[in-house]
Amino acid sequence: MQLGIVGLGRMGGNIARRLMREGHRMVVHDRDHSAVKTLVGEGANGAHDLGALVAKLEKPRAVWVMLPAGEATEQTISQLADILDADDVIIDGGNTFYKDDIRRATELAKRQLHYVDVGTSGGVWGLERGYCMMIGGEKAVLERLDPLFATLAPGVGSIPRTRGRSGPAGRAEQGYIHAGPAGAGHYVKMIHNGIEYGLMQAYAEGFDILKSKASEALPVEQRFDLDVAEIAEVWRRGSVVTSWLLDLTADALVADPQLGGYSGAVADSGEGRWTIDAAVEQAVPVPVLSSALFARFRSRQQQGTYADRMLSAMRFGFGGHVEKKVE
């Protein structure tokens, strides 16, 4: 299939690469012309602006916008809406607030344009591992675009099948789902990221307790000089707390058990806050998720603890996020 991609950052560029590996044809644009040039060198068709990108796409067109949530995405979608034709599709693969998706889909439908929101997880590892995708939009449009999503998804891989599932592997087992109408994809991804905050905080606090067991504040006989890198490694093998986040933690601890290269000033990208807002709207108690979010606020106001540095290490591990030192 042919696809236009706007935004060739850490994820957008690798989405294009993964699709090209399987023979899909990419038309790419980014305000950073060097990023476009790089992808052209790998087989993509470059476009110097949105108009050129649209002109190079065959009808019905599909354009994937992979930009930071907010004004950059809003402006790009507005500009695309002015130059696309009826039955074309705009895909937002960033971390957009789901209520914005609902609004956009309604507005674009008046122009006979389709809108698809794709909650995309996979970070800097997506090129090799594939992307877990939660998709919102019209079912017929998803079916049209399914070859793209199937290529981007991780596939069944070596993960054991869930007990009770039988027959051919469905989309969920391949690593992507049609979550529902416009907004549903980003809503599911929003909650996914809220849960991620809680999981990361639990690991960080647990390892902080382990590390501090050698504290001079404890009686001598109660002090243990624990090897946290070894503990992370053994937990990766057969433990009920094993996960990709633990894998990334183990990587960081082998490199530097003190995690001295990380700031501990932990950013939050928006979805954690939106998750708490949704919980309030729906009257759902979320003490773990809210505490994890507030811990990130605290980390940016005070000197980072060992737990905070571990959060920074995990964020760098899966997303390449580099966090500034607390001044």
C-alpha cells in the first residue's frame, strides 16, 4: 500500500522504515529536511511540503500524522483537511487527547473525510519489535488500512497463546485492535500510559528500598549490601513481576547500578494527567495511578531520589527520553 507520513521523529521515521521493509510505498514530509533526505535514501518518496505530499499520493489517500500532541498536530490536520479529497483518510498516531479525536472526526466527516486515531506503543524499539496499536475510527476504514496495521504490528511471535483462545489468531493476538469509534484508540492508549506510570513507580520504589538496605541509619546486623543488578536479572527469569519494563531496568542497572547518568527529574507527557481526569469524570478510584503522577511532579521540584533516577532510566530505555538535571 501507499501511505503519506508527516513527522519523521523517533517513531515516525521508524514506522516508515518498517512499512518499506514489507514493500509498502512511503511519501514522507518533515520540516527537518535532513530527516526527509535520510528516508529518501532508504527508498521513500520525499515531499517538501504538505501540498507536494498530497499530490504524490494515489486516491483514496491515507496520511499518517506523527507529531507531538497539541498545536503542531492540530495545525497539520487542519491544513491537510483543506487539500485532501472526499474519502481520503487522516490518521493521528501521536498521543492526542481522545476528546480532540471525537471533535476532529465530526468536523472532518462534514468534508467527507475519514479520521482514524491510533494509540501507538513501541517507542524506539518499534522498528524491530513492532508497534502495539489501539485504533479508533470507522470499521470500513480500518479494513481498508489493515495491511498497514498488520505490517506495523509485532505479530504473534513467541508469546504463548492465552488459555481459552482457539482458531486463527485475531488482531489482538497480532498486536493491534479496533478499539471502537473515533477517540476510542487514544482513550485506550491513555489508560495504557496511566497504568505504565503505576508500574514504573512500583519498580522504582521497590528498587529504592532494596538499594537503601545498606543505610547507616539501620542497625549493623540489619544492613544488607544487595546487588540490585543481580536482583533485577533473577526477577526477569520466572518471577511474576517480569516485564519489558523490568528488562529495561536490568539493562540500566548492569551499565550503572547507581544510575548516576540519569537526572531523576521525571517528565509526564500528558496521558497520565488525562487518565486521572477520566477517573474523576467516571468516579473510579485510582490511588496508585494518581500517586505515580504526583511522584513525577515532586521529582521535578526536589533532588531526584534513586527511585526517580530509575524512572528516568526506564523512560530513556523505551522512548529515548533524555531528562534534564534538576537545577
